[in-house]
Amino acid sequence: MSVEVLQAMTEMFTFTAVVKKEGDWYVSSCLELDISSQGETIEDAVSNLKKEVELYIERGGLALPIKRPFLTTFKVSGKGS
């Protein structure tokens, strides 16, 4: 197949990532697919997560339509330690 045909067959997807510091590592999680990865920097964690998601899609694990998470914030009262 030509490069043009392969590019026409490729679809782009947008996912949501959350990154948290855990010890010496940054842990990144894709909310839509329940996939996580890690790295020594935020950039490494997101880059590694992107690779994991690409592998997941290549293996046929992506179910359409993609279920988007609903993100919100909330407040609670309490005393900090």
C-alpha cells in the first residue's frame, strides 16, 4: 500500500491524561482506557502513556465510541495536618 493510502486509513484520537507524582516517579493515566504508565518527568510519563495507548489500539483493544469521562471539582471542609 502507498503511504497516502495508509495515512487515509489512520484515524486520530484524543484522550485525557492525569499525571500524579508518586515518590520519585510521575504516574500518568488515560481516563478513557484505564491504562497507566510512568516516567521520571511529566513529559516522560505522558510520552510512555502515549506509547502504551498506541499499542493498545494496534492490538484492537479500542472500542468505539470512546466514552469520555466527566471531570469536575468539589470542595470539602476539614483541617489539614
